[in-house]
Amino acid sequence: MAALLGKRRGRRESRLRAEVAYLGREVGGIAVTVAAKYLGRDQSTMSLALRRLEEELSTDNSRRRDMEQLCARLRQGRRRKYQISNA
């Protein structure tokens, strides 16, 4: 959690924040502006990071498959949570 919210601008931390914002958008419908604010980054910085991640996912099939599987697992978990709470 500290790596996500910290001030470090390293490659690892930036990639991790981009992945979290991507998952938030794809699974939770969270806007880039909201993710950027939560992660303590500027909206334009977060948009650029997401654009770079999407370009990387378009060329790296293995990484894209991993992200798609993670999105599917998270969506499945959300459905279970809501099914339990509605019961």
C-alpha cells in the first residue's frame, strides 16, 4: 500500500499505480480523475501512465492475458459479494 500512495516515482511504483488505476476503471468503473486523486497523482500523469500500459498490453499477449484474468477474478468476486449481501 505504501508503494501505491508514496511519493516515489520509480518505474515499479509507477507501473503498479497504472495497473491499479486500470483495474479500477475496468472492474469498478472508477474514473481516471478519481484514481489519480486517490493515488496522489495528477490526472494527466495518470492518463499518460494508463495510455502507456494499454500500449504495452496491446503488444504483450502474456501480460494482457494476465490482466484479463485478474479483471475476471475481481468481477467474479464482486458478483459474489453482492449476491451475499442481497440474500
